[in-house]
Amino acid sequence: MTGASRGLGREIALGLVTAGARVVGIARPGSPVPDGVEAQPLDLASVDTIAAGVADVGDVDVLVNAAAVMSARRSKTLEITLDDWRSVRDVDLDAPFALVSALVPGMARRRWGRVVNVTACLGRMSGPGNAGGLAPYRVAKAGLNALTRNLAHELGNGRKGVLVDATCPGHCRTDMGGPDAPRSVEEGADTAIWLAGRAATLSDPPPTGRLWEDRVEVPW
């Protein structure tokens, strides 16, 4: 999983360890991961190096894309530079795609896997607070939502053994969310941990290719 050194990613990693999983935590070189997590140093901003960086991890049954970077609070489409736009997109959208490309084919061959994309309500096309400002972040998260839904359909919506879902953790008290955010990191991480461990059968898979918040499906 990515983003394992802090915030929501760290909490998700700890939750998976507690559930008995072997967890490989991708984090920037020099960033510590929690006890019980195997560190895999990798800079997700260097998208072209990701496939080689995870080549020796072995079979992966669950991929959690939790790493993200935020654009400046008042970033607007007509004001942001191309370099700043790409710096957000690289981590928030292109890195998850690279990891999906590297790791999910193995899940499909083994006919078992879980992909959990930690996205954001700011990337939704409906609901409150979904327009204006934070352009690179909003658009990258909207793209991650679209990637989730598209990949789930390509994999038969669970009938090939792989569940692909996104979760909106809400505004949590992390480095990104700030100390005054209304939700705890434990609340934000819960749905991702739940999605990673859902039981399923090929003949009767649970709903997948969805966006979830507090274990409840919400509209895209």
C-alpha cells in the first residue's frame, strides 16, 4: 500500500496488520513506516520508476492507494502552472495507475484481489462542495474515481475475483487535513480497511466499482 508513513495511509496499514495481513508499505525514501509494516522506499512522483520499484514485492492480494499530495488551497485552473498541475497528478492519479498496471494483472490471474483507492469527496461530480478551487487535486481525484469505476467494469464487477472500489475518508485530522478537521484518522481509515477485507465469491460478488463513505455507497 502507498502512503504508509503518515496520516490515513499509516492508520490503514496498522489496521491491516492488526487484521493479520502482511503489509508492504510504500513511502518516500527516509520516511519511517509503523512497526509490523515492511518498508518499500519509493518516490511515487517518479512515476516511470514505479513498476521496477515493486517488481520484487511478490504476489500482492490487496492494493491500497492512499498516498496523495494537495494543491495550494486557492489553485484555480486558469492560474496553476503546468508543472504544479503535473506534480499533483503524478502522485494522486498517475502513480495509482502505474501500481494497478504492475500489480492487478496478477490478481486477475489468481482470481482474487482487492483494489482500494483512497479518493476524496472533492473529486465527486455531485454533492456539496464539489466545484471551484483546488483544481489539480479535484481533477486528479475525479480521475481516480473514474479509474476505479472503469477498472471494476473491465474486471467484470467482481466476477473475475477482483473487487475495485474507492473510499472518501472525509476531512480528517492529518497533516493534510489539519488539526481542526472534524473527523479522526481512525474514522477516515475504517472504510478502506473494511473494503480491503470484504469476502466475495465469483458467482455472487458484493457491490463493487463504487464510492464508499463510512461503509455506505455515495454517488459519484
